[in-house]
Amino acid sequence: MHGIGPPLATPFTREGDLDTDRLRRLVEWVESRGVDFLVPCGSNGETELMTADERARVIEVVAEEASVPVLAGTGSPGLRETLAATDRAASAGADGALVVTPFYYGHDDETLEAYYRDVADASDLPVYLYSVPVYTDVALDPVVVGRLAEHPNVAGMKDTTSDLATFQRKRVLTEDADFDLFVGTAGVLAHALDAGADGGVLALANVAPSACAEMLARHRAGDHDAARRLNRRLLDLNRTITAEYGVPGLKAAMRFLDAPVGYSRRPHHEVGDDAREAVEAQVSAVADLLD
Amino acid sequence: MHGIGPPLATPFTREGDLDTDRLRRLVEWVESRGVDFLVPCGSNGETELMTADERARVIEVVAEEASVPVLAGTGSPGLRETLAATDRAASAGADGALVVTPFYYGHDDETLEAYYRDVADASDLPVYLYSVPVYTDVALDPVVVGRLAEHPNVAGMKDTTSDLATFQRKRVLTEDADFDLFVGTAGVLAHALDAGADGGVLALANVAPSACAEMLARHRAGDHDAARRLNRRLLDLNRTITAEYGVPGLKAAMRFLDAPVGYSRRPHHEVGDDAREAVEAQVSAVADLLD
Amino acid sequence: MHGIGPPLATPFTREGDLDTDRLRRLVEWVESRGVDFLVPCGSNGETELMTADERARVIEVVAEEASVPVLAGTGSPGLRETLAATDRAASAGADGALVVTPFYYGHDDETLEAYYRDVADASDLPVYLYSVPVYTDVALDPVVVGRLAEHPNVAGMKDTTSDLATFQRKRVLTEDADFDLFVGTAGVLAHALDAGADGGVLALANVAPSACAEMLARHRAGDHDAARRLNRRLLDLNRTITAEYGVPGLKAAMRFLDAPVGYSRRPHHEVGDDAREAVEAQVSAVADLLD
Amino acid sequence: MHGIGPPLATPFTREGDLDTDRLRRLVEWVESRGVDFLVPCGSNGETELMTADERARVIEVVAEEASVPVLAGTGSPGLRETLAATDRAASAGADGALVVTPFYYGHDDETLEAYYRDVADASDLPVYLYSVPVYTDVALDPVVVGRLAEHPNVAGMKDTTSDLATFQRKRVLTEDADFDLFVGTAGVLAHALDAGADGGVLALANVAPSACAEMLARHRAGDHDAARRLNRRLLDLNRTITAEYGVPGLKAAMRFLDAPVGYSRRPHHEVGDDAREAVEAQVSAVADLLD
């Protein structure tokens, strides 16, 4: 997998029910704006707030609607649930499994590596590592990533970090492998591409898929400066929908753009008026990039 | 609920299957050593490594076997799953629901408070708050605890902390409410009782239930010094089975004592030989307290 | 050294000059309220905001005025400056040297232990370890403390922690040595005494020396419950003058009590009106304990 | 100031005395390898382990020997000492003052901003902000940086971070000011230049000044890819002499290159044999870049 993939927001109704009708339309809404693949059941999909059945259903619906590859989030703290979710994603037609580092219980590097080997050995889908310390308090060590990259069924990684030093190390240590290294935050997309990223799995690609795609296109066309100028313009919007207001902020931005994204699920709450206005102001400030 | 409750280890077979036969015998093993209540599906139960159905099954089995009250862990990151698990625990005959702070996504104090109010409003069981920052990276603020204590269906808290300053504040701020405040780590049990704790929900109560019960008995009998001397003697064993080796260390200690506890589930691995010997040495060092 | 010692606030004029006249009167003000020793140049003395000469002068003045023993803060990030400050403190008549863990540069346990051995070997004064992670980001490991306690010139420790589990471990591991273990936060004084502390070096002992002394007296008289009730009543005031408003809050509280403490030095600023009123309200709430 | 500046290591004798003879030769050694300015008394200079007089002496010697501009580290936790050190640096002929965020005591953003305004108002030298959370646990907020950049005597910043997202924000928020933004870690130099950095103040520029200069030259020549390839090759050496072994590792690397750098001062210790060999292996691996 290469290019830009949104960790797709999951539409819920105001009452918090899964809204598969909107989900279908959201696939279309995002795809029509130029993304390369879709990532249902990532962190921005409020996956941890859904049952195993709901997660499987989301992946199924996305796989049905998608005309681009599907990288399905299937990780849980426990190996068994991860394997079961991965099987269901494979049956639903996903093209890869994105497996978050097992969280809640802390694990040492050796245990994390063994876990990923177990998943990769058992999975019918190519496995992508997923390191997202902001949620899990665990950052995969570059050396562990390098070793795992040699496993024939480990295909890549989503690395949610703004630290370009460790990101470069992961690129260096996976260079000889067939390993798709995605950066997980739009705040450094252009720089991560400069560092050898194969693309990005980006919350921002829900709100501004075309702008993310444009950054990649500029980069690929050799106009790295233009890619970085775009990156810089999108910094504030990206912060607003991630660090500042989280998924409810992301959804407020999408609703402002008339994306069929619905609402959040508890304990998430919709953002208040001040936050909504702040989000909308950020969206408006880059309106020219959001066509 | 008052007194000592073990967050019961969940027996798995070597293959990682839930071992309800051992679980039944474990209830008997622990109860016969003098605990006041049982806490299936706490953190030490490897709950995050089980499906919702398995969790419900564990609670059901424990409720069937127990002759003491059952405080069932029912918290998940999402409100819906928490409510569903709480309903199942109520149907299974549990006496209270222990609800961990919603993890993975970060939430501010206002959201955490609203979440617990939603749970308490909807639950047929009295709700116990559960703050365990070592796993969740979230510590419930004492002021929030104080406000929640006034809710008629919030009955208490398990507070996994060694910080006696904030623990005292929680006691002060819940003093006027009917609120059972349990400390969550045996390393400070005697001191927490001195500070007004109503008891403890303690990993160590899986390994050394009678010693924990004895600490409480000494405290209640007014011999606080004796309680603290016991506390001090158990410090190293407690560290070994929690901070140092985690649940696999806890299970190694229990197997050494012939408790019917079985094995851990992946990604947990059984401890290696060195760790096992260290655990066993700690158990042996306090053998006189473990009858 | 035993009992209660305030890490004495250092009076500055409004312009930020060292105010030795007020300092002399402050020694009298505090001593007359019943403390057992004095600790000039601790963290609450804004020591890091003074030159080496000023620090030496503060210790000199306090040693001249004091009729109780003087434990002088002499630690710096570098060994040489620590040794020089310790020499000057010895010449000034101090009775012990309180040496903070070397900060700024991070050091491993081995380096920290070697550093303290170097200091203790060279010092004419008995050396007290000082662990205060809130300022230094370093917590001395209990095992290192236990080893250092065996050095003939290491006489004790100020441990600024509310964690009664590690505090107990330090007590256990120094039990066979002649080692004065002081707790460094009033929020857990009574409990630390229960755990075997020899006393406390407490910011609160600047504001409420008699109340701190009373806690100790009740404890020594065997009325541990009364000590803990006092502890509990002082929790909020203690938080206000430490965690919440820091040294400027401490000085606002002291000025409200007409203590000759003067003002803070930059970058510290005097607290604003809201903070000052909050501080004064906390002082007033325990006025009956402050005679 | 623009380009590459090493935070110059301070030579000490084996006994820990300041070695001004070696320091003079070190200035020559580094300058001859192509740096644009010199930074005596930065973190890598073991400044916190020296007296105020020694620091002033180091700056004096460097200013005497240097044929490039001198940006002198003059920050302390206290305003007075910072102002005094800045005055002495000005008298010694330094061209700018690098002022670390006041550490030890925690300060809020408002206090940090007021502190820098006070320094800039009083200083005869242009002031450079210095944010280095690895040592101080404080990261200057980009918005505060943006406001300070408008002060006529705030001339720039050394930002020791690998986070290219916040680094970009600082660039954006200081764009309209005359503000030299230096990155403080060689691990991301090429990328920071891509993001608009005016250069770097880099520990690595002590060991590999010419390689750092070459990165900058390639960047300025428009061959950003070549700059990044160099960056990538230097990642491991940079980690070894910073995160892994700190200043003693840095000095071991320099001694291996026959730089007149001498030894470290306590509590720093020389690295052991294993570490020394690891450092030397890293140096050897990029020997072709170190001419």
C-alpha cells in the first residue's frame, strides 16, 4: 500500500448507533477527494468504543463500498481478539491488517516482538504495525521494527510520531525489506515523505483528503518545497482536529464540510460552541485547499 | 462492601483457554483463606485479554461459586460496552460493578464525571469507580471523586495509588457520603486503613489472602503497629508480583503455592526461570504469613 | 537530627535583594513556634535563584541566629560546587549538609551513588541525601539509598514523596544503619511517622511550625490517630503553598501571618489577588492550629 | 547568526580543572573544520558543573580565540545570575546570549515570557531563547516564542527538539520577525533546514563539524536530498554521543579524533571500555565524512 489513507471516522447517529448508511456515503465522499486507500477501525474511527461485531461490520461495509484498498484496524490488547478480528477482516475483503501495539498491560520489547510475530504467522492478511504512543503510552523501538520488517508477512507500519529522528531510523532499519512506512500525523507529512515515508495514514485525510493527496502529488513530482508549504498551511487545522479537540473536533470539521460523518459515541461528547467555532475557523482558513 | 477483596486472577489453560473448572476451585481456594469479597474481571484478571462473552462467563462462574459478595469489573473504553457488561454482571448475580476510567482516548475531568454519571444512572448495580493510572495513564481527581460520591448509585472506589496525600484527600472529600474507599495496592494497605480506607482490592490478596486479611484484622483490633509491621514484611513480595513481573509473576507465585490458577494469556508469557525463582524466593521469605 | 525542620524561606526585599535582617527575625519567628532544626538553602529557600556567595551568607546568618541544629542545603549539579558549598557551610557552623541529587544532566544510579560517596568522603559535615523528583526529575532508588546509608558519613535523607510504599522500602533498607529518614512533604507526615520516619523537612513548617510540631508530639505520645487528624486538616493548606502556588504562595501565607519573610526573587512573581485570597482562606481555615 | 554552531565542549584535565590551553586549541580545531559560530557554555559544555567565574572565563577565552561570532550561554535558574552572566559575556566580546529556560522551579508560560522580556530589556547582547526539555523538562510554547520574537532584543532561538511539527509552528509564528531559528539536534538538521531553520546548534558539530557544515552547504546549494542522505548517515553517531552516552560519550568521540577536548567533570565519569568502543565504532563508520 502506498499514498494517503484516512483512518476513517465512523459515523454514529445522535443516539450513538452505528450509522452504516452514512458510512457508505462517507466512503464515497472521501474517495472522490482522492485518497489511495482506506483505514476503517483506526483510532479516529472510535474503534475502542465499539464491540467486536460492530468493528467487523464497519470493515465489511467499507470493504464493500471501497474501490481502493482497505487496511483494516484489527488490534486489541489480547492476541486472541486480534487474531479473530483479523480473520473477520480477511473474510470481509480487507487488503491488510493494521495492528496497534497491545495496550493496557505494559509489555517489554521482547513481548511486543513475539506478539507481532504471532499475529503475522497466523494472519491471512499482510500485517502493518501501528505505534501510537499518544493513546497507548508505548512507542515501538526502531530496532524491533527493523527485525519485524524481515518477517514475510509484516508489510509495513503506521508510525504516529512527529519525531523525525526516530522516524528516519525506522526508515533506515527497514530499508532492505519490503516495508511500507506510513507516517501517522499530517503535521509532518511532507517532511516524512522527504525522509522516505511511503505515505501517510492521517486523521486530516478525513477532513482534507484532497489537500493531503496534493501534498503527496507535489512531493512525487519533485516539488518538495511546495509540499512543505502545503504542510505548513495545514498545521493549525491538523492540531485543532487532533491534539486540541480529538475525534469530536474532527467530526465537527467534517460536518462543517457537509461530510456524511454523523456524531461521536460516548464518552466522547460533541464539542461546545466555542470549540466548534474554532474548528470551523480553521477549516475556513484553508478553504481553498479543500475542494 | 468492606474488607479485603482480591482482583481475582483468571485461570487459563496452557493453550490460553478459559479454565472455568480451575476458576471454581480458585474461588474456593481464595475464600477459604479469608477474603471478604471477590473481584472478578479486574486488571489482574487479564480482563482486557478476554472477549465480552468470556468476561461475562467469568463473572457468572464466580458469582455461582462465591459465598462472599462479588464486585465485578465491567468497564471498557466505551459507555455502551460498559453498560452491557454491567447488565450482564447484574443478571449473573454480582453485587457491585467496578468501572475503570475509560482508557485509550484521553478525556478531561468533565467528560470522566459525565461518563460515571451515565453509568451510575443506568446501572442496576451500585457502581464503584476504579482509578489505576499505571494501566490507563489517568488518575481520577479527588474533587471529581468527591462530587461523584454524592450520586446515590455511586457506592465507592478502588484507588490504585501509593500516594497517601491524594488518598487522604479522597477520603476527606467523600466523608459525608456512603462511599466505600478501597486502596488498590497492598504496598500501603495498613497506612491506607490508618487514613480511613474501608479495605483493599489487592493483587496480593490472590497470593496471600490470609496475610491481607490479618493486616485488616490487626487494624480493626486497634493494633495498627502490628498491621504496619505485616505491611512492611509483604512489601517485596508485593512488588515482585506487581511492578516487577506483573500478572505472569502473580500466577507463578500462586502456582508455587499450589493455587489452581493455571497460566496467562498472550501477549503475556510465563515468566522465565530466573524470574520464577525470584518470585518463589519472595513467597518463601514470608511463608509463615501464608497459611 | 530528629523532628521537624523547615526548609527555611529566604527573605528578599521587594527589589529582590537578600534581606538578612528579616532572615534573622525569621529564624526567631520560626524557632519560637517549636521546630527542632532549621534547613537554610533548601528548595523552598529559592536557593537556585541565589549566587554561591549569597547561599553561604544565608547559611552563615541562620547558623549565627539559630539555637537549634542547622542542616544546610549545599547541593549543586556539579561535585566541585557542592564540595565548596559544603565546606563553607561547615565553616559557618552548620551541623549537617543536605545534598540534592545532581540535576540538569541525567545520571544513572551508579553515577548518583558514586557522587554521594565522593561528597561524603570529602565532607566535614554529615551528609543527608535529598531526593525531590518534582524539581529534579530524579528519584533516588531505595536500594541505592540502602547502600549509601552504610557509609559512615551519610547520616540521613530528606525524601520528598507522598508514596508510602517506596518510603517504607527506604526505611526497611536503612534500618540497620544510623540513618535519619525525613519525609519531605507535610501531606503525609503522620503516615510517614507511622512508617518509621524520624521527622519531616516540610515547606509547611515555615507557615505552620507549631502545627507540624504538634503532629510529631502527638505521634510520639502514642496518639497516632490525633496526629493523622491534624495531618488531614492541613492537607489543603499544604497543597496550596506547594503544588498549587509554589514558593510565592508560601510567602503569601507567611506574610498573612506577619512572618518576616519578605518577597520572592525573579523569575518568581508575587501571587495575584485571587491566589492570595485563596492562600489566606486556607490559612484562616486552620487558624486554630497556627498559634 | 546563521549556519552551524557547536555548543562547545569544555576541556577539563583528568583532575577536573578547567583546561584553558586545550580550550584555545579546541576553538582552532573546530573552526578549522568549518563552523559558522561558536557556542561556549551550552549544555554540552558541562556549564552547570562550573562556577559563574569559570563560565565567564570560558566565554572570555573562546571570544579571544574565535574568528567567528560567539553565542555565549548565560542562563541560570535565577534572573540575577542570568543578567550578571550576560553582562560578563558582553564585556568579554560575545555576540549574543543564549538563555536556557529557567529550570529547577517550574514556571508557567506567563512567567517564562516575563522572564525573557526582563532579560532582553536588560541585556546589551541580542538574546537567543533556548528550549531543551531533555534537561529542563520545559518546552517553550510556540505561541510564547512567537510573541517574544517581536521583542527588538530577542534575536532567535535554539530549539532542541526532533518534533518537526512544533518546530514548523515556531517557524511560522516567527516568520515576520528578525528571528534566527536554530535546531538543537543533528538528528533532524536537514529536515529542520527544509522547514526553514537558519541553522543548527548541534552537539554533533563538536565531533563532526565539517559534516554538519556540509549538510548545510548541500541544503543551501539546493541539493536537499544530499543533505538528508548525510543526515541519515550521521543518525547513529549522533544518538551515541547524545542520548546514549551524553557528554562523556561526546568527549570520547572527540578524543578518538585527537581533538584537544580533555575529560569530563564530576559527577560525569569517563565512559567505560564497552561504551568507548561503541563510540569509536560509530565514529569509524562515518570516517569519510569527518575530514
